[in-house]
Amino acid sequence: MASAFGHALVAGTIGSSYGSTYRSWKFWLLGVFCAVVPDADVLAFRFGIPYEHVLGHRGITHSLFFSALLGMFVTALFFREIRLWSRKGLLLLLFFFLCTASHALLDALTNGGRGVALLAPFDNTRYFFPWRPIQVSPLSIDRFFSHWGWRVIRSELVWIGIPCLLYTAAMRLRRGL
């Protein structure tokens, strides 16, 4: 997996596409939440659920189906004053969907693990992109604060940080700063 930092950065970058009428502390926090929550599935290991199972790591919580459900749930629960199927509701739903889906797409760019179940629960096939430049992050916090973690941060600065910075800069230029 990419680290929580990389996932959060992508959520912030996606949010930079939205105008100020959408962006609030709630918008940003929920976007980051959606971007990192798919990795809650690592708890499956504690319950004896194997990696390959649909409920295992990089299983259903990394699917586009889960991304859509979470996007709808977050929008409906935290933005009750906005009708879900209105223009603003759909744009919020899209934001939370993209934040969640970005998690799986980043993980499919990593050089470790067994792939991502993008189509679960309909198909549990695990996918990677053919090009996998991002150093996979360790699952334990102890290992993250080691030489391995430093390699992950360096890799993410190049493969996530620079594209995010360029995209955000382009959005600011488009808006006229």
C-alpha cells in the first residue's frame, strides 16, 4: 500500500479542483478519511481472514463499489442539508468517491502485495497496473519508522508528491490564484 500520507495528499489534491463554496474543514477531513479508510481492512488479519479473501486486505474496501457506497454514505450523513441528487450533492459524492477510489489506484501502483480487488464484490480478481513505481509501505508502524519507511516517503515524494503539486499549481493558475 502507499502510506496514509500519500493517500491524504491525493485527497487534498482532488479537493483543489473544487471551488471555495464546497471546501470547508468538514470537506477536507472527510476527504482524507475516505482516502485512508480502505486500509482499515488490515484488521482482517487479526480475525484470521486471509489476504485473498474478499474481506481481506486490498479486498472489497479497495473496490470501486465500496468507493461509491462510501461516497454516498458520507455525503448523505455529513451534508444532510444538501439533497444527494442535486448538483452540489452529486459533486460532493463524486469528491468522496474519487478520494476513496484513489486509494485503490495508488495501491495498484505499488511494487508489493497481491493486487487490488477493484471489482469486488462482483469479482475478487486482484489487479496491479503494469507500471508499479511506488514503494509499498509496511503494514506495521514500527517498520514504517525504519529504513523501509524512508524509502516509501522518498518514493511517494517523487511519484505522488510532485504530480500532486503540479496539479494543484495548475488548478490555482486556472483560477487566477
